[in-house]
Amino acid sequence: MNKVLITREVPERFLTDLKQVADVEMYPEQQKPMPREALLAQSKDKTVVITMLSDQIDKEYLDSCPDLKAVINLAVGYDNIDVDYAAQKGIVICNTPDVLTETTAELGFTLMVVTARRIIEAAAMVQDGEWTGWSPYLMAGKDVYGKTVGIYGMGAIGQAFARRCTGFGMTVLYHNRSRHEQAEHELGVTYADFDELIARSDYVVCTAPLTEETRNKFDQQVFKQMKSDAIFINIGRGGHVVEEDLLHAVKNQEILAAGLDVLAAEPIDSDHPFLNEPNIVVLPHIGSASVETRDAMIQLCIDNARYVINGEHPLTPVNKTR
Ligand code: DGY
């Protein structure tokens, strides 16, 4: 019998079909990642592992699982996995694209508006009993409507984000590894080189996947090139940003504000310096977290696992195995 490990608790209702073809073990925790030692120990005899983005699937891990055929990540991003090494070992890696596109773009757009209009700060003021009455500039933020947005990464999520921006009458610039002529044609977005995107945008939004090329892309030099009232939004990965440089840029008013759904090391403690800055909004990596979308992501992982176990091509592989 094939053996499957799922590294976080998912609802039993998803497991019925999988249990017909495999022994399924599941780490019985919703909130906490599987400790590394347990992950290594419990993966040793598995054919398929369904992982979370908090699991590091590196050389040590891949070398310790002789029977492993597939790692299926419950996320569209897979920077937690050594994909090339897995390919060398003939292990297929799958992710969950498409099913989370709209939900993630929706969160990103919401975060942009919430940050610009100081919604979190304003609600906290009311809750803390500090609202003394109306005044002309009370919690006055920055308009989103009609402004210029620069989207870094024009994949599916970048395009879904752009679609929302057009509804707000925004000028949409984008930067991507390669031009996306279809998006230019269908969405009216304009390609800009990175420096132009940074210099012209009122909102700079990172939706790109994290790679060695994009790691630490947003550093002191980049924040200095942004407009002094620019707002930086990150729904990609925390690793794109040199976080001390972002903190410095916001503190010193080199940019106006930042909205972050992702951080370099997650989770953060309550004494993290970002949390003392009213102009930095931090969310707990909830880009794709609607019940409908998380259901669809789990189902896609289970379907991929069943395909692999049945000796068929999985639905959403990201690497080519030999
Ligand atoms: C992903 O799927 O990569 C997202 O970051 C999860 O919310």
C-alpha cells in the first residue's frame, strides 16, 4: 500500500477517496507546523507527502525519503522546496495554482485600500476610546482611485490584481521577467522597466514568486527611488524585501506606508518593530485564506496525490522529472 503524509490537519471529508488507494497519516495540528524531527522521521517510508509552505523540503529531507515520488505543496509558491534537486531525484513537485488566484488578488487589493485609508489605525482608535469627534483631517489617508499602481510580477495573481485596479480608474504599470502582451492587450496595462515602475508608482505591489533573482529585490536603494508618498504592498513572499531597509524607509518618510501579508520569517513576535509603526500594516499570510479557496487547494492536493499513486501524470506539476 502507498503511504501518504499530510503535514497539517485537513478536514476528514477530503480523505475518503485517497484512503481507498493509500494509508494516510496526518499531523494532527491545524495551527503549528510539524517539527522538523517529526517531519523527517514520519516521511521516511512515504510515497507522497502533502506539505505546507512552512515545511523546508531541502536536500537533507529529499535524501532521507527513499520511496518518495511526489511532494505536493498546499500553496502556489514553492520556494520552500528544492525543486531542482527533487527533479534530479525523480521526485515530482506539485503546487496549487489557479484555484487561489482571485482570492489572493482580492486580499492584495484589500490590503492596498486598507493601508492607504488607514483602516486598521482608525478602527483601533475607536476601539481604544480615543475618538473624540469629527475633524477635517482625522485619519485622512491617500486615495486609491485614479492613482498609478506598479505591479511587480504579472503572473495570474498580478493580472487578477490589475483587473481590480482598472475598476478603480488606476493607471497600471507592470514589470515582469518577460513582457506579457496578452495582459497589455486585455487589461490595458503598460510594461515598465523596474526603475521606471518604482519611480512612477503611487502604489508598488509585489506579487512575484520568490527566486534567487528576486530575493532582497526591495532594498534601501529601491525604497529611496520611490515617491515619498508611495505605498508598498507585498503579497508575494517576505524574502523579496530587506525588512530593515523597509522599516527605515517608512520611519524616515522616504515612503508613506507599507502593507505586508508576507514576512521574511513567519510568524513574528508581538515586539517586532513593524508592529510599532502605524504606517505598516501586517497580516498573517492570509492571501488565499477564504474557506472556498482553501477547500479547493486541499482538494487539488488530494487529486494530485491520487494521480501520482495511480501512476498517472499529476494535474499541476512544477518540475520535470527524468
Ligand atoms: C501561496 O499559495 O503561495 C500563498 O502564499 C498562500 O497563501
